[in-house]
Amino acid sequence: MTTGIRVAADSGTDVLVVQHEEEAGPGLVGERLTGTGLRLDVVRAWRGEALPPDLSGHAGLLVLGGSVNCEDEGAAPWLPSVRALVREAVAGGTPLLGICLGGQLIAHALGGSVTTRPRGPEVGAVPLRRLPAAERDTVLGGVPDGALAAQWHWDEVDRLPEGAVPLLTGDDCPHQAFRVGSVGWAVQFHPEVGADAVAAWAAEDGARLRAVGGDPNAAVRTVREAEPELRTVWGAVSEAWGAVVRAHADGSGAGTPER
């Protein structure tokens, strides 16, 4: 279920949200953004809702996750339009956040590459490690070393775009978060979800996961146990990105990725 409502983008304080499938809405990220006064202009692309031709009237772009491969335009014919919006955001300094598939789309749109994980999916609550550039990052600078993050991905970025700044890594997936351009961020994990969302994914994807030796029930359990921490850490990150969006809208701080 999505958070927020579809509104007319006429004030410059709206965030354009690209949603790829029913069970992958803005969740906690959306709650925190709307809680700080931003409005979500959610385009439910899988339902056939058209993306706008550009970012006019929007102060930020949020690209959510989904199960489709980032190059599978047959299954998701809206992907070229998403990539075009990503490139526009980076070129124009519009705040950008990509989550899981959204992060992969950012990498792919800007010249990086994405691959299917040969060792199988990464699922459940997984600890992340800070990289040096995270120290002064506006959005991810407050994430503690070892913070848990909810994961559910079969694909991952295997080559960052030129100029991308790595911010967070993990033992099993090297590119967990990176920055692009002046105010663009991409994450491989799911800051927007709690255990209920992961349980829905496990119900849908469980047979495929078991076929490669995974345990969907254990994945859900680890996220449920970590949920208070997940809400605290990634809720704060969501608010930090929202502050970048508001600064861009009022012209007071766009283009400053470091504190």
C-alpha cells in the first residue's frame, strides 16, 4: 500500500514517486517525508499511470524498488522514462533517492552496470559498514557503523557510475549506498519496509528462495526483530533526505551533499 495521495504538482514542494509494483510502496520513507510537510505525487507505473515528461513542478524524485530487472523493458515498459528522469535529476541538481531497483536504475542510467547475483539473493536484516565518505554525507552521515538494513534483492550493482561516491558497504554486497551528482543517493537495501512488507515478499517469492537454499521465514524473523532499529535509523535518513528536498524547493541549500 502506498503512503500519501496523488496530488497536482504545482507548488514545487512535491516529490515525484515512481512505484513499480503493488507491494513496494513508499512505506516508512513516505511516512517520514509527508510528516515533514512534503507531498507525494505517486505514479503507479505498473497500473499504466504515465510518468511526467520531466520534473517540472517537483522538488525531488524518489524511485522505489521492485522485482523486475532494471533492463527488462518488456515487463516494465516505463523504465526508459524512469532512466530519463534520473538523468534529468542528476544534471539539474534535483534531489534524487533510489531504493533497491531504484538504486540499480540510477547506476544503469548513469553508465554503471547491474548483474544478477550468482550466489543467490540477499534477504533479511543485514549489517552495513560505513565507508570514509559517509562521515560528512548530508543524508547518510548519521547511520551508525553496523546498522541493520532490510534486504530483498536478486540483482545488485556490480559497477558504479563514473564519479559515484561509495557511502555504505556490506559483507555480501559491496555497493549498499552511493551518492551521484550533487544531491542524488542510491541504496541497495529497503529503508522503507518493516516485517509485514518483507513477509508479503516472502509469501510471493518463498518457493524461489527455498529452491536456492534460502529460508524466507528466517528472513522475515530477522527483520521483525530489528524493526525498532530499522524505523529509527532509516526514518532519520528519510527525514534527512526530505530536508535536502525542502532546501532545493526554497533555494537555500541544493548542491551541498556534505555537512
